[in-house]
Amino acid sequence: MVMGELVFVGMGLHDERDLSIKGIEEIKSSDKVFVELYTSLMAGLNLNSLERICGKELHKLSRRDLEDYGGEIVLKAASSGKAALLVPGDPMIATTHVDLRIRAERKGIKTRIVHAPSILSAVIGLSGLQSYKFGRCVTIPFPEKRVLSETPYRVIADNKMLGLHTLCLLDIIVEEELYMTVNEGLKYLMEIEKRKKEGILSGCSLAVGVARAGSAEPVVKADIIERLIDFDFGPPPHSLVIPGKLHFVEAEALVALAKAPEEVLRKEHG
Amino acid sequence: MVMGELVFVGMGLHDERDLSIKGIEEIKSSDKVFVELYTSLMAGLNLNSLERICGKELHKLSRRDLEDYGGEIVLKAASSGKAALLVPGDPMIATTHVDLRIRAERKGIKTRIVHAPSILSAVIGLSGLQSYKFGRCVTIPFPEKRVLSETPYRVIADNKMLGLHTLCLLDIIVEEELYMTVNEGLKYLMEIEKRKKEGILSGCSLAVGVARAGSAEPVVKADIIERLIDFDFGPPPHSLVIPGKLHFVEAEALVALAKAPEEVLRKEHG
């Protein structure tokens, strides 16, 4: 009979100081502690400092450990004792974590989640836009063999049809230090628009870029795509919001909190 | 010239141990610390214990302080020094916080957000369903003068048409200790279905109830509405998910993580 347990501890957005008291307690009482850092970029994270805070040695896992080998090393540790897996953001937003949790539960390992800040709510909050007006979110992936995915464009089109905003997460490939910028994301979207010609996006469409959510100095900037595509957001990670129909309070929020030029909002809203 | 600053510190989902290291640091360095507890229910929160952790006296604000008086007491404190406002969940998901932030920025007060776990990502994570398959979220409000809002039903219908899941937050009125249960939420939805007859929901439709997200013992249960409507989820807060089209991994997740009866998923998915 399996007596172990596996706790997924969210680390939040930016650095080790995003850990909650609860998260630290769970780590301290674990027999073995793993950490994965490839599903999101935590730009300020210092592993040594994280180890000091937790008072534990951390075993860093690669994508291969979790995806190709199915997290066997974690499941083994969690079969006979208490294991913790530290993950960026709020756990279970990445499918890999859900897969591992299902495998653990099927082996009779008890699982638990310690929640943490997620990019999903952080970007919504930073943009000043209203959470219940966001439609489905989407990731803009890097082109594969120069082929651009049309999915983000489709999702934006579906959402816009309903007047809804779209949160676009931007692809990262941590192993190759590739982090998509707001500028690249917009460029890819405009390339699809050029091909599909559905008039979903134009140079005059409004967009909101968010950089380094959760850090002490996030950048949030709203403007028309034509200008935003050249705006310097600084280091990664970046995210992008394509607004749908704006409520006037949202238009005010974009001016006050996202430095949107007022004349753009007047045009967009009125 | 205003030299002050206002930091919105998210407290997360359940109790004071959801606070992050960053949040505690920001509170400790504040001149005045406010807390509002009416936008969400943090069922395990102990204000005395929170004060001990933060080493600060907390000034509790009512809905009236923030909404009728526009948070003047907070803005005053933030004009001349550093003020912190502690809020449940991730800040800025409630419109009240966005309003206050806009007012502060317009007065020249610098604002910052310390992110925290949000019910938005927590329920997605606990359900095992995939984040990018959720459409717009909605709140099911208590009936006003016996009139039920049709909005949640419309949102579910729009999302289902696109194959998407709907996260339904359930209304709370903290001042009256009214916390909508999953059972009530489902009852209201079924009443609208009965009136509209659009076939969006039936007793055989799948739903997922989540209770006490963020606590040590959350309850997550998926089943057909007919049975879920009588399921005892225990104390509040509760949330509800109405799934759209399920990917087979999501169906597996509902069985493994949300105790869905396998035959329901076979029917739903196959």
C-alpha cells in the first residue's frame, strides 16, 4: 500500500519571494523537493536563495524528466514519503502538471496543490481590464519550420465577435533561451491578418503589452499596434492582450494604468 | 507634490498563510495598512494571526469605505506615506480595486500590485480542465427581488457553442453571511433553462463543483447536474464549472481528480 504524498507548490511569477508561507511550510516538511523551471520564466529567481529560504536541497527537473520519463523520479519519491514539486506560476495551469497529478493519484499517492500567483490573473489585473470580459486565452507559439499557427488569430476573432478581450501568452523555450516579445507576437498576428484578410486586426487596432508581471517594475503599455510593435518592453517575460469592446471604465483604466494615448481611446470607445 | 505610494497586496484564497514573502515585506514597510474582506470569503482567515505575521495594526474597511466614500481614507494615507491595502485573492480582479487604483494614479500616488493566488486559476487547476479551453467567466448572482439574472445562462450558451468551459463564480454577500452553494447555483441555472428551453443544460449535463479552493481540504466533484445538485460540498466558498467539449485527457482528469463516475465521462466524451 502506497503511503506517500505529492504536493505541487506554486512559486508564482517573478522570484523566490513570491512563495507563500504555506508553500514554505510544505517544502520544509517534505522528504524530497523537486523544482521545474521550464514551463514559465521566473526572471528574478535565484535557486541558491530559494534553497536557503526552504532549508532544503532542490532537485532540478528537465522537460525530459517530466514529459519523456513521465515524472517517474517524482512518483518514486512520493510513493514512500512526502515529495514536493515546485513549479512556476499557479500549479496545474501547465498540462504537464495535470498529467503528473493524474499518474500520482492512480498510484494511490495523495496529491495537494499550494496555489500561487498565475500569469492568467496577473496580466488581467495589470491591464486594468475586467476579468469577466476576457474570452478564451491562447498561446502564440514560435513558428515551426517557418509555419505560423493560425490558432491565436482564430481565438482573437472568436472573442472579438463576442466583444471579449484575448489574453495571449507568448511562447518560451527556456532550454534555448527563447522568449517571445510583445513585438514578435504582434508581428506574427499581423502576418496572419495579411494572409487571411478578415479585418480582425489592423495597425490602428488597440493592444496592451505587459512585461515582467510580478516584478517590482512591470511595464504595461497600451497603444495601437502600429506603434506598440516598435515599443521597447525590456527584458522578458512578456504577455499580450488584444482588447475586444471596451467599457468606459476600462478605457479610463488603459489611460491611467497602461499609458494609452487618450485620443486612441476616444476613437476606440466613443 | 504627492510623494506617497499605495501597494495592493493580494492575500490569496483561504487564510493568512497564503501571503507571500513579498507581501509580508511590503506590509512591514508600510506606514498604514488597510484590509478589505468583502470582495471574497477567505474562510480560514484569522485577523489576529494576520496582524501578528505582519507586525502591523490592520484597519478593516467596509464596502461603504471603498465604494461609497471612494476609498478616501486609503488615498489620504497614501498621499503622504506608504499605504498597503490587503485584499482577498489576486488584486484587481475585483473592479473596486481597479477604481481605487485609477483614482490613486490620478492623484499622483504611485501604485504597485503584489500578486497572489486567484480563484480564477485555482478552480481551473483544481478541476483538472485545461486553462486555454475556458471561455469567458461569469458570476451567478443571488436573485434580486426574486428575479434571476439570465446572463450566466447566456455566457454558458456562448461558451458551449465554441466548445468551451465556463467558470461560474458564485455570489457572496459577506455582510449578510450569504454564500451561494454549488447546489443553489445549479438550481438557478436549471430554472433559467426551464424558462428559456434552449437545451443548453439538462439533468444529464456534466458539471464540476469546487469548494474551499486553497484550503487543506478542497472538495472537487464532477457529476451530472441531476446528482450534483444534491451533493453536499460542505462549508463555503464554492465555485462551479460547466464544461464544454472535453479533450480525452480532461475526461481522464475529471475521473482521477474530480471523482466523476466513469460511465458519465464515457457518455460525455465518446
